[in-house]
Amino acid sequence: MRTTCPYCGVGCQVEPEVRNGRVVRVLAPDLPPNHGALCVKGRFGLDFPFSGKRLLYPMLREGKGRPLRRATWEEALDFAASRLLEALRRQGPEALAVFPSAKTTNEEVYLAQKLARVLLGTHNVDHCSRLCHSSSTAALSRSLGGASMTNPLEDIGKTDLFLVVGSNTTETHPVIAAMIKKRVRQGAGLIVVDPRYTGMAEAATLWLRVRPGTDLFLLNAMARHILEEGLWDRAYVEGRTEGFAEWRASLEAYTLEEAERVTGVARERIAQAARLYATTERAGAYWAMGVTQHTHGTATAQALVNLALLTGKVGKEGAGLNPLRGQNNVQGAGDMGALPDVYPGYLKVADGEARKRFEALWGVPLSPTPGLRMTEVFQAIPKVEAIYLIGEDPVTSEPYQDHLKAQLEALPFLIVQDILENETTPFADVVLPAASFLEKEGTFTNTDRRVQRVRRLLDPPGEARPDWWITQELGRRLARGLGRPWPVYPGPEAIWEEVRRAIPEMMGGISYARLEKEGVRWPCPLEDHPGEAVLFRERFNTPSGRARFFPVHPTPPAEPLSPDYPLTLSTGRVLFHWHGGTLSRNSRLQEAYPELKVEVNPLDAQRLGLADGEPVYVVSRRGRIRARAWVTERTPEGVVYAPFHFAEAPANRLTLDALDPISRIPGYKVSAVRLEKVD
């Protein structure tokens, strides 16, 4: 039976073959978006539901310092609801937070954010996009009025030039990388902006090896050069944008000479990149965490937006602005309203008309004040007294890990709802065992806005239940205690039907019946609408209908290098694992990549007397981890690269919790460290 892969945002269609309650192999149908292709994670990483770390029954802790004990569902849910109600009555809605997961279905995310707003009265709702593409969301929303890829993945086959910035696409989105490389072999150009020599850099026609954190300066210099040479699209700028004059004036300092000094890229190569992008009509920009995970991540994403508007690349086939989303349903989680300032459909909680819409639908008054973001909630403990955590492992994924552990120790009440035991589970007061993607129905939305079905192939093990069922049952108890409305849904399709009523302009035409054949992209307002492929062909989703330029400037690193910490640490992923490793390291993929390897440039290794494969400590001002050195020119001199998948050697013990001022995303890509040989 066909379903959707639970790893990255590509949303590959997969056909797991199940025998005797096990996945024995995975096939892929010739359907979009992957057309039969799969990466190693989709092919060999879908056996995690059978891990020995699977959560099989509810547990609760009766007092801090006491052990978790097994409980019945009735007992655990009653206990969780009573503690949430106690915190609500004692401290009010701002003392609670609900974090849905970008790995759960659209229906489950919708229900979780509805529980937060309708029953707990709080907009303290967020998800893991806060740690990956919140910077892209902020920049795209304020400029274009939308926060997603503007072009479909099919447009890769129509693109004549790719501008890939800060994306190790070959390892993080391998199926998309294969599409891009195929198009490059057919004659398209590929500009890659990245400090590391990744698989994309290897395939590039022009690789710009910037110093970490200097992408923004390079993009502004490209824009300035395009203006100087008169290569910008004057008709597009005058007819479809605003704020141009102020933005143009802000570029005075970004000369090619200064860009060479700051970024380390030769001025001629910057000029070449600028000319290629400006003069290629079908040029698409693609980016990921190398852009966003900085304390000026929103500004860098904005610089990409500005560059695309300057050259008229938005609203056209084969072009556009295309953030490559990380988790399988991170696009859907945002669409469903798992953000502190918006309802489903990105309707602002502060907007009176939007508020009236959801008050009428849900039957309760709603607050006009946005809530706290995920990173802010953790910093607000113990003022925030209770957190309902669904499918997230913040101990692994949040920065400055030791500080976060201390915060969780001080948190009065934590509910962890997940499929596998993880690094956050020991801090929980209630543990609720959830069903995996193989064991439930629903939908995911992939990186190019395609809503696709998730189908139940197996029964959940033990006493595990689908997330929607758990949230509904918890909501039923809260509603009874509060005297508020809370419908009982017979299944995920009934929840989806409410989503369609809530945001008809976006999802109204997407029914389960339509999704039986293949996915449908939003916006899709009517059942006979094909789903919009290219966004903003005629107008932008802003009050004026025009896109807006915003001046942006780089800021100094939050943590400068020093004699004691002379190297820059950048974190990220490897091909065989995914994010915190909770899924991939509980699958056969663990055998392929069992331990942390830290990339070290040969010149740095020589200075330290460090051999390839030798154990080494990576040390920051916040802690140390032990790893195995991988001496390679993939990483430039002065930089070390550490994947963050390994709980026993957590890279995020080293990263600092300095945040982007707009998106509040942590700066994972630039931390000061040193290497120490292991005696």
C-alpha cells in the first residue's frame, strides 16, 4: 500500500512491503514528486517503528524525583488534564505551551493547535520550523505575503540556472539534488554558495566558497553589481514591487572589492554569479539551513528575496524562491497554524477578521495577542509552568543543551507524546505512546505545497495510539473541566473536513477522495481546481498586491573567535541520518554511520598533529564532546563541521542560544570552538 515517507520535505511516495509485522523492503511508484526515486533513508530507514526503544504504554510520574510508572490511558490522560487545568487556573493561559510536531500529520497538528487556543486559551504554539526555516518564513511573509516555495519541483526540469545557497542538498534532500544534477547535465547552470565542498559544490558550474556567515554580504554585493551593470528588470520592479529606492540606497557599501575582503570569494567570481543570475530568465533560488540558522538568518533570506525581485524571478516558471523544507510535514505544520502569531492558513491572530472567522468556527472567544515562540518558551521557564510536547526532542535539537536540561528540570509539568524514547523523555511527568506513520491515516504537505495521503499499513504496537486520538481524548477532559466546546471526531478525515471549512481559499478543493490518486498542491479553493503550481503570477498576497524590498545588513557573529577558541563550528546533517537521529539511528541506517565524525581541514589537523580517524574533543565555552576526526578538504581551514544526530556526543551541547531578532532562530552555524587531542 502506498504512503508518504516520514523523513524530509520532498514527500516521496513509498510502498513499504510488510511481512509478519515487519518492513522487508520499500518500493517507490512512478508518481510525483519522486517518480520512483528514493534516497537511502526512504529505502532503508523505515524500520524504526520496530525499535526496542518504542514507547508501548502510558507512564506518569507522581512528583518530581520519583520514577515514571506504567499507567492506564484513563489514568494518564486524567492526570495530564488535571495538571494542565491546575496551571491554567493558577497562572493563566500564558503559563502553558503546546508544541505539535512537523513529523505528525496535518490533522494532528491542526487538532493540537486548536486544543491550545480553544481549551487552554494560549497562542504559545510552535513547532520545529522555529529551528530551521522560521527565518525564511519571516522574510517571505513580509515581502511576498506567503511563506512557501513559490514554484513546484517539476519546475526543476524547466530551470536554466540554479542558485543554491547554504544547502547540502545531496545529503539532506537527495531526490531533489538528483533532479537538479540531471538538469545540469542537460545544460543548465549551477551556482553554489557554501563554505563546504558538498556534493552540490562538486556538481557546480560556479562554486563560491564563502566564509561562514558571510552569505548576506555576498548577496547584497551581487545585487549592487546587477544594478551597476543595468541588468535588473526595471519593468518588473516598477510594476510589481515597492520600497525599491530605499533598498537601493542601502547597497552603497557592498562593492565587489569589499565583498571579496569579507567573504573570501574573488570579486570576479561574484560578478560572474551576478551576471549569470540576472541574465538567465529561468533562474531559481534554492536554500536551506546554511542561510537560516544564523543570528542574521532572516536578513540573509531577505537578501535572496530582494535579489529575486530585482531580477523579476518571482511568479515565473522555472524560477522563483524555493526554501527546501526539512521535516516531512514542516510545511503542513505551518499551514495548520502551529505558530504563535497565526491561525491555520497563516491568518494573523492579531487580525480582527481572522479572529472572527475562527471564533465562529470554534465557538469560543480568542485572544488577539500573539504567543511566545518555542525558543522563548524554554527561556521563560518556570514562568511557563506546563508544556505539552508532541513528537519533539528539544534536548537534542535546541542549542546550549546543558542549559536547556536545567530549564526542563525546573519546569513544573511536562507531557511528552512520542513513538520512541528520546533524550527528552526522562524529563517528562507524563509519557503518552503514539502511533508511527505506518500505523495511522492522515496527510502530510511536502516542500512544494503538495498535500499527500498517509495510509495505515499496520496496527500500533502495545497500547500506542495515533496522535490525533490522544490529543482528542486529552481535549475531551479539558473541555469537561472548563465547560468549553470540543467535538469528538470519528477519524482524521473528519478533522480534515474542518480544515477545509476553516481555510477554504487554501484547502477547500482538496478532499481525501481527490488524494487517493496523487497529491494536490495548495492553494486549491475548489474541487475542480488543479492546485496552483506557480505562486504570484499576477499579484502578491500583500495588501497592495506588490512585493516589498527590505534593506538588510549583516551583524557580527554572536560569539567571535579567540586564542582559546580559534575555530568556527558549523553543525548540520549527513546522508544516513536525520535531525536528532531518533528515527534513523533506530533503523538499519545506524549500521552505515554509527558514530560522530567531525570534519577537520588537513591544515588544521597538521597544526594539531591530528590523524584521520583519531579521537578528538570538540570544546566550546558551553561544554565538550568526543568525536572521531575526519580529515578532509570538504571543510575549509579554520572551520570544523559536526552533525547533530548523536545523543551520546551532542553537537548542540556546544552551540550557543543567541537568536535572530526577528525569527528567534538560534545561530547553529557559527560557534567558537577548539579541538583537543584525546590522551
